[in-house]
Amino acid sequence: MVIVYLSIALLFFSTMEVISKPFMEIIDPFFLTFVRFLIGGSFLMIWVRKKVEFKDVLFLSLIGSINSILSMTLLQLSVKYGNASTAATLIAMNPLFVSLFSPFIAKEKFVLRRFIGLLTGLVGLLVFAQGMVIGDTPFGILTGIASSVTFALYTVLMKKFVSKYDSITATAYSMLFSSIIYGFFLASLGFLKIPPLNLPNSLFFVYAGIGVTGIAYFTFFKAVEKIGATNSSRIFYLKPVLATILSLLFLGEKLGFLKILGMIIIIFSLMI
């Protein structure tokens, strides 16, 4: 079942940069991130059956803010100011940072073989990234890296609450309450820019909210619950491979030698 959980998460996560890229000219990245987590959190709350202690609601709101307010907004800015495949590659670096955070925060045991696999995957990502410089900007690359670091921190911090309650409860609370905080924050600054709600925009919000955010996060943290944050995060090394193929097919982005070589190294790292 862990493979099924991670496969579902990978498929949804890999589409986000590709499907959102065409909308970046008409939908504000801040508003998009706020709405997708509001929808995703509300969707998951339907299935929550456990009560959460008030202090843990506060903690989950703060931890969720690291993801919904910081990480995913940074990722969306990376998509807006660069190639979709580049943003997907940069966020896929997060397993390296998870492996660095986990021994200190989540008390996961350090395993040399796993660390070698992670470093090999990072080499693959760096090689892969060299093949997609055209169309990117320094700001897009910087926000992509920052998104990766903050998502890794969110993943590790969530493990405690996923274990204490369950995947769907912890994820739902972290999403919904952090998105409410985000909404008030954007409204107070005058950044709550609502786009035209036509059919394509509405369908996109539903897909990003329920699919990429609700279902994908639930299945990902279900895997974290079973095999830990470090092992689960390794699935992100396949994200740039799938995202690049989708970008090639639907956005017309190019696939060169370095991208292919990077893909091979990434797949090899998963076997270590």
C-alpha cells in the first residue's frame, strides 16, 4: 500500500507546475496558493473523525503555514518566473534537506546507504537542472530552492502529529487553519486578488485543491506514517522526470541530453 500511496502522490504532485504554468498570467500566485489549501483542507476535514487538542491545533496551524504560506507560494513564484520543469526539479531536492533535518527533529536513525542514495539523487538533479537554464530567472531558481528547504522542514515537523493522530487528521488541520491565516494575511495587505471565475479557472482550482493538495498530501503523509519522512521523500526524485515529460508534451519545453542523463541518475539513486 505504501507504493500505491506514493504513486498517487507522485502523479498529482508532478502535474502541479505543468498545469498551473498557463494560469500564471491570469491568477495571482498568492491567491492560488491560498485557495488550493483552503479547498484541500476543507475537503480533508470531511473525513476527519478524531478530535485534536487545542494546543496541537495551534502547532499544526503554524507548521502548516511553513508549507502553505511559505513553501508552496515560493514554488508558485518559481513556476511563474521560470520553466515548469525547473520548478519541479528544484522542489524535488527536498529529500536531501529532509535527510538533514530528520535525525535532529524527527529522531530518525542515520543510515549511510540511504544518505549515499540521497546524494546520488541530488547529483542527478543537478545534472538534470543544467539542461533547462533557458527560460529561467535567478529569482525563479532562488524561490524554487527556498521552497524545497521549507517543504522539507514541514515534512519532518509533521511526522510527530501524523503519528499522534493520523495522516488525514494532521494534514487536514495543518492545511485548513494555515490557509485561513493566509487569507486574513493577504486581505489585510490588499493582496487578495480574485481572478475571473470562469469554467477553466474554476476547474483548475478544484483540481489543484482536491487533487494536488487534498488527495496527494493525504497519501504522501500516509506513506510518512508507514515508512518515515526520509524514505517517503525519496519519491520526489521521480517528480522532475514525470514533470519534464508532461512539460514536453503540453508546454513544448525541450528535452536535451543532460535532462536524459539526469533522469537515469535519479532512477539509479532510488535503487541504492
